[in-house]
Amino acid sequence: MTIDEIITFVSGFDGVLTLTPAPGDEWPELSWGDAFFYYSPDGVVPTNVQPFATVVTKNYPGDETSRLDRPDTFRVNIHAGKEEFIRRLGRSPREAAETDVDAAVTDTVIAHPVYGNAGWLAVVNPASKTEEVTRELLGTAYRLARSRFERKAESSRE
């Protein structure tokens, strides 16, 4: 999977706002070249929620273990939620992994190296082993984000 394929796939979901910061934008330089996916049917970047998935192309401060400074390396980060996390990794997000997984391993679903305890999964350079599961996880994250949005909208109308 390429970054463009991921962006096209996720952007195809109804109500998704895809933010792809670039030079000259209002977004910090560190975010340039990355992609952030929000459920936002009004097309406005939400100020009070995190994206449901991201694609990062470089190391961020405190998040260097995936070694995204290698050539042609990126990581898909997916807020899959507790149930999907357990299904994929066989443990709850808050449980420590019994074995240390190299966060730089490619084409493997892992707990996000920083946000795994919040139900985030990650894949560095998804390819043949993880392309299908990455698409499934992105769909799950989208549905969860949409559901959260709809619940919040419903409660604000009451």
C-alpha cells in the first residue's frame, strides 16, 4: 500500500475530512507530508477531537521507535478501539505486551508505540501481509469515529 492509496481509500468514506498539511499551510512544519483523517461531515477541521487515523512520514518527538527516518518509510496509525485491539493482538490495550515487539518492523500490525494503551494500532509500510487488515482497521476506526460524532450530536440536541 502506498500513502496515496491509503488517502484515497479513507477519503472515500462518507463525511471524512482528510487533512494533508504542506508548505505554506497554517499547520506546523512537522506535520507537512503527513495525513490526518477526521469524521467531519461539515468539512471543518474539528478542534475538540483527535483524528481517527493518521499517516506519518517522519519521527515525532517522543515517537522515534518506528524509525520513520528510514527512506520510503511511513506508519499508518489507527484508533481501532479496545475490542479490535484485543482481537488483533490478543490482549487489552492497557496490558503490557508479553514480548517486546520492534516498533520498526514492517508489514505487521502492532500496538502504537505511544498510544497503544488508548486502543491505537499501527502498521509500518503496510504491504502484502497487512493490506487487507489495514483496510479493515481503517473501516473500523471510521465507524467508531462516526458513531462518536453522532452520539455527541444527538446528546447536544436533547
